[in-house]
Amino acid sequence: MSNKYSSYNTIKQLWPFINPHKKALVVAIIALLLNAATDATLISLTKPLLDDGLMNKNYDLLIYFSIGIIGLIAIRGLSNYGSTYCLSWLSGKVITKFRQLIFEHLVRSPISYLDKNPVGELVTIITYNTQLLSKASSDALIILVREIAYAIGLCIVMFYGNWRLALVLIIVVPIVIFVAQFIAKKFRNALVTMQKGIGNIAIATDEMLKGHKEILIFNAQKYEKNNFYSINKIFRRSLLKIVLVSSLSTPIIQLIATLALGLILFLVASHDLDITPGSFTVVFSAMVAVMRPLRELTSVQLELQKGSVACETLFNLLNSPLEKDNGKIELKRAKGNIEFHEVTYTYPTRTNPALNKISFKIKAGETVALVGRSGAGKSTIASLIPRFYDIQKGNILLDGLNINSYTLASLRDQIGLVSQKVHLFNGTIAENIIFGAKYKYSREDIVKAAKQANAMEFIEKLEYGLDTEIGDNGVLLSGGQRQRIAIARVLLRDNPILILDEATAALDNESERLIQQAIEHLQKYRTSIIIAHRLSTIEKADHILVIDDGKIIEIGTHKTLLCQNGVYAKMYQMQFNS
């Protein structure tokens, strides 16, 4: 185990989250100490009850003790309730803060980080790991405070009963500590394996649900079933190993404690200790009772191991790099002059550059189309302008300044993006159109944008119109309808720069014609970058860049490129003839 995420440092790492609510922690600790003290006191009362009460027939003392015991039980119950409530409240505060912090971190993480980490695994971290850490920390705190105090109290009681017999503890305690350390070490390895198994289950489930249609059409149900069975089987084995390791502590501690009890009986039988029935009962009862805190203090190592593993995963995520936002300039409204100068970019998961020394200029108000085969680098260009990725070499300029000079928020406020893969959020149509700008636009603005995108045609036919719930990622809408809502979302914002990545790909011919008219109207006085598969939609572009293998191989207008009889001309002829 690394020093950074050891059992001790697990709580240390959590302290900044606990510190604002330390009053609840103090109350909980006091309640736990009181709870442990009442338990030890109840056992210590055995000696006077037997020796002075029953043996001497002091019935008045028995009456007083009965009242005192009722009071102690009441205090024990109230302290237990108080500690449980305070720790539950504290745990809820900590886990809420932690989840919020992780969610905010993921929101601000670069796309490259999300590209490398499966969604299912990240969801597991934000749900299961935070809960595991919260539970482990609260349970560990209860055990550490209450059981240590209880164990100390019982030791005092044993020495109060008979100090010679109490010396048996000197033999028992070191053995218990050794056993606890040994089991905890074995437990961590099994826990890491189990945690990976949970992540794999989440990933497999997420992929199955997202790719359900593909599974059905390819008759891959059996393959998916067998694949999940293998993952589930590995998880079951790791879980069984955890149970096996953790279950060892109880019988081992019980065996050690039983040997200690046997040793006490042997000492009583073989030595003249001059011990009263009350003293013997107190020592014997305390030794039996001490089995619980010894067992629990062994298990606290297991709980802290759970916390340390979860802590390592969570803080690794929180320590992952965020999007670089070092720009100082707040861009109000861009003119729209864009320049790529010797731009090279390689995705983190690849070795070959997606773009290799790309250079071109777009004047404000111009429309530039990017064409080429799939994987040529067109979408990469579109992703670099809003800084979804940061380039390794070269410069990208907006209105003469490097885009890194602008704040991320103000830079992205200038750009309207409709990508090929439209994502809609679980909510109403109106909420999706106005997404991210709830109080900025009126209902009339939403309707206007929907009309321009030719979306009101189908929206008006729905029972609740703009207030219709569309389900997860717009599952209740057709592909063309989803695309038109995404276009309306961009139209609403009136951005000076437009990026349309196959924006009309999912539309039928009639809808495409109407949307194309709306886009052409919107493009006036705006800089537009269009990635298109259908070359008929970009014939009016001011410039067309033909991209292949991360490089610009042809550039010109539709007419000039046709006259060159190069790659673009061949692409156009293939589409026209088809």
C-alpha cells in the first residue's frame, strides 16, 4: 500500500471535508465515549452486586443499583442514538460534497480524459466509491472511538477486579494486533480486484444498454450473455475472497480470547489468589466482553482498507488535469477571422497525427467546407477551434489572437456547433433548445429558433408541443427530429461562428432542403465551417478544403476544384452518378 493512501492518511485526506462540520464530529465522539463508559460501568457493577448486595444480603443496595442500571441503560441508548444520528448527518454532508466536487471536476475535465476512461467506470466512481468511502470512514470512526474506549474501560474494570488476572491482557493484545495487520494486508489485494470487477460490470451494462439495437440485429445476445457471465463470475470470486479473508478475523480473535479465558480459569484453579465471587465474575465478564472490541478493532483495519482503496481512486480522479483555461481576454463578440498556422495534433490514444502541419485562413463572414474520406481529420479541425483539444504544435488564431488568449467560456460563446452525433438531454424539447441559457431567452425566441430549424412542423403535432418529454438522449424522437432540435439550439444563440459537422446528415430530402435554406440565411455575416458528406450542400461555399490523412491536398471553390479534375472532382462525380 502506498504511503499516500495508507489507512491513517485516508482519514487525513478526508479531514478538509469533515472540518466544516467538526461540531457534529465532537458531539458524536463524546456520545461514543459515553456509550463505551456506560458499557464498562455496567460490567464493573457486577462486583458490588455480588459481593455486597447478594452475598451480604444488602437489599437496599440492590434497589439503588437497579435504579442506577436503568439510568445507565437510558444513557447508553441516548448516546447510541446521538452518535448514530450525528455521524449519519456528517457522513451525508461529506458524501454530498465529495460527489459534487467529483461531478464538477468531470464537467471541467478535457474531452481527452473522457476518451480514455469508460463512462461506466466513471459512473461507478461517482456513485459506489463515494458511498464506500463515506461508509468506511464513518464505520471506522465508530469502531475506533467506541471500541478503543470500551476496551480501555474493560481493562480498568479487570484491574479493578483483580490485577493479577488482568495481566493476561499483556499476552492477548500483541497477538491480536499481529493478526489484524496480517488480515488487513490480504484484504486490500482482494478489495482492489473487487473494485475493478464492479467497474467492469458497469461498463458492460452501459455498453449493452447503449448498443441494444446492434445486439438484436446481429443476434449477439448469447455473446453478450456469456461475456457478462465471465465478468460477473470474476467479480463473484473476488467478492468471495473478500468474505473469506474478512471472516478469518472473528474465529481467530475468538480462539485467542478463549485461550485467555482458559488461562484465567487455570490461574484461579491452581493458585491461591484469594478472589471473591464478585471479583472473579467481573474479571471473567470483562474478558468475555473484551472479545467484541478486539474483534471490532481488527475489522476496523478492513474498513480502513476499503476507505483507502476508494480514496486512492477518488483522489486520482480529482488530481487528473482539468481543461487549461489560462486566457485573460473576455471576448464579447468575435468578428470571425480564423487562421490555422502549421497546426499538428495527435490524439492521446494514437501514434500518428490526426492533423499534420495544417495551414489555412478563413475571413470573417466566409463559408468554408471541409471534405474528405472518413478519418481524414475534418472533425478534428472542428474540435480544435472551441478547444475541445489543445494542439501540440502550431497556432490557431481568432481575430488575430491565439485562441489560448481568450477565456474558454467567452471563446465557446462565439461558436455554434451542430455535430454529426447529436446529444439531447432527458427533458422537454424547450429545455433542450434553451439548454445552458435558461433565463437568457424568452419563449418567443425558442419558437422562432424552432421555426427556422423547421422543427415546429413536428413539434406542433405533439400533444404537449415544446413541453413534450423526449426521453434519454431524445429516444422518443426520430433522427431527423433530433437533428432539427440541435440546429434550433444553435440558431437560438446567434453565434458569430458556426461549425456544422454533417448537420443535415440525418434529414430526409424535404427537411434537408428547408434546413439548408435556414442555414444559408443564418450564414450571412457569419463565419461558417461546414463538414459535409453530400457535396451538393456545399457548392456555394467560398472555399472548399479537401482533407486527406491529416493534410490539405486541394483547396478552391466548387467550380475550380471540378476543373482541376482531382480528388474532389472524382468524389463529386461518384455522388452525382450514384
